[in-house]
Amino acid sequence: LCAVGSLLGAGDADIWLADTANEGRLHEASQDRKLVQYRVLHFATHGALPGDVDGSVEPGLLLTPPSPGAEVDARNDGFLSASEIATLELDADWVILSACNTSAAISKGGEALSGLARSFFYAGARTLLVSHWEVFSEATVRLLSSMFRHGAENAGVSRAEMLRLAMREIAGSADKRSAHPASWAAFSAVGKGWEAVGH
């Protein structure tokens, strides 16, 4: 988050880490229409498949849980489910889901993008960056940093092209571990990724 935020010129107040990256704050920002002011939303957390979280059959994102003694309800239990995401008010050109399995279907054998990713489209996202399998943290940082650097250096480049350039750069690395597809091929741009990125 910090690496991408720096490349995008985000201020400290726009980067939510640790205790500030909680579900209650996200819902409040949506209700107060603050989320619609962001063109890029980046979630760097853990993605949960259906059934991964006790009591839920939905996919979702794990955020910071409430501190001990804090009031816990469905809107602040640390699990942002797909149905909760669909109720958010967004107007984002990019929603980046730096987590594992974020393009997975709601159920085994289900339609692709019918779960977590689709809920962000319902909320108002235009392009998503999603993953198809478990991702490596360090490799994801390299990929996303490279992607946004290419966006900054190439005026008018599309989001999909930003991703392609970053993948090509990492695949050509002299470091065999970095060059392996497991390090860079998990992500896809879906939605309006072909549109040029404004600067």
C-alpha cells in the first residue's frame, strides 16, 4: 500500500494501515460519500473463499478486527463480505485486490467473477485487478510498483497495458524466482482495463 500510495502521491491520511484499516471505518466512509472521491482503491489484505470464515458462505476480505472490548456487529466484525461490498458507494476507476483468490467464483464450479470481484462492480468500480490463486506478498509489491511506475511514465497507457508491461518486466528478470509465472501471472485486469489512464 505504501509503495503504490507513494507512486500515486497519496497522503498519509489516505493510507489506512493496521487498526485504521477496519470495516466500520470503510462503511462510514461510504455513508459519508468519502469513498466516491477516490479514483483508486487498493486492498492489500487476505481474501477469503466461500466457507473460509465461520458463519459465512460468502467470499470476502479480511480487515482489522475490532479491538478487545469493542462493540462487534455485522458492519464491524473484521470480515467484509461480498454482499457488504455490493452496498458500498464507489466511483473508482481502479479497485486493486492484492489478496489471494480474489477472482474466485461464489461456489465451486460457479461462474467466474460471480463472487468477490463482481460485488465491487455492483458498488461502482470500473476496473478491477484480481488474482486467480494464492499470491506472494513480495512478488505482488514488485508487480504493482512496476505497474504504476509504467502508468506514470507512459501517458495515455491503458490499465491492461500497465499490467502487461509490469508482467513483461518481471518475467524478464535475471532472478529465476521472480521470473517464474507464479510470481507475476496471478493477476488480471477486468472491466474497463482497456481505457487510457488519465494523469
